[in-house]
Amino acid sequence: MRFLTVPLVLLAVLLLPLPASAHNVLKSSDPADGATVSRLDRVTLTFDQPVRPDFAKLALTGPDGARYEAGLTVRDEIVTATVKPLPSGGVYVIGWQIVSNDGHPVTGTIRFTYTPSGGGTPTGAAATLAPAPGAVSAPIPAASGGSWVWGLLVFALLMLALSTWVLHRHESRPRRAGSTPPAHDRTLS
């Protein structure tokens, strides 16, 4: 029975459900998705968890396909980008990408309409909701397939098998105080 106890306990520990590392979620944005604004000097995105600053990206693309973000700062769960002066009214797109604490990239877009003070509603090509092809050009890092988790699991199982083998060999040896194990007679009668 002791032979099975250690491997079963180790296996139970390995298979216990661990808390999932959830991806970051965008809680709010300024401007909000679908909003109409008459003035814009910065874009603010608020997430539910702190953002890794070295992987945060944001692109503000205008109806003409040009980019208008100037600088990006990250403080905990808040990502802020300053905005260059917008030349004309129309639909603008904020494309963002962050890397969650679990290492997976999370992306999204926010569309809003910019109507300069005293301007009317956008018309023609400026009213379209789709950005120009290739407008949001921030490179997206390759997502990890989680192969390191499988490698860790295989390593743990190999260690479990090795410890089981060692314990089995240890248990099969005779235990006599002060005596050596008997020699095995291999002669055939």
C-alpha cells in the first residue's frame, strides 16, 4: 500500500486545479467606442489588471490612414497616449495591443467620430467605419502555444516515475538489522 501512496499523492497535487491566469480586459476607454467628440488631446484605456509597459502598443488612425498618436505611458492598469492635432472630422480608429500577465497578447479596436468644433457630420470616405488598409501597423508578437506547460508536465511525470521506481526497489530489499541480504542461488536442481 505504501508503494502506491507516494505516487498517488504526487499525482493528486499535479492535477489539482490551479487558478487560471485570466487575460486583461478593457474596462473603459476615453473616448468610448462609438462616441462623438469635438476635442481630443489624449486617449486613455483602463484595464482590469496592471499592464506590462514594455509590450503595450496603441495606434490612432484617421480616415486618411495616417497615425496621430504621439506618446504612450503606462501606469498600472491605465494606458494613456497623447494625440497630435486631428486635421479633419471623420471616423477614427484606436487599435491597441497589450500582453496579459499570463503572456498572451490581447488586442482590440475602438471607433469614434471626431467632429471639430463648429463642424458637421462627416461625409463621404471620412464616414466609413473601416480604417485604410494597413493603417494599424503595430506588429503583433507570436502567441505562445503553451508548449512549456506540456514540457513541465512531462518532466513532472518522469520524476514521478523515477521516484516510484526508486521506492519500489527500496521496499523490495529485505530489512534485517545487522545482516546482509541473502545471496540468491541460481543453480537449477
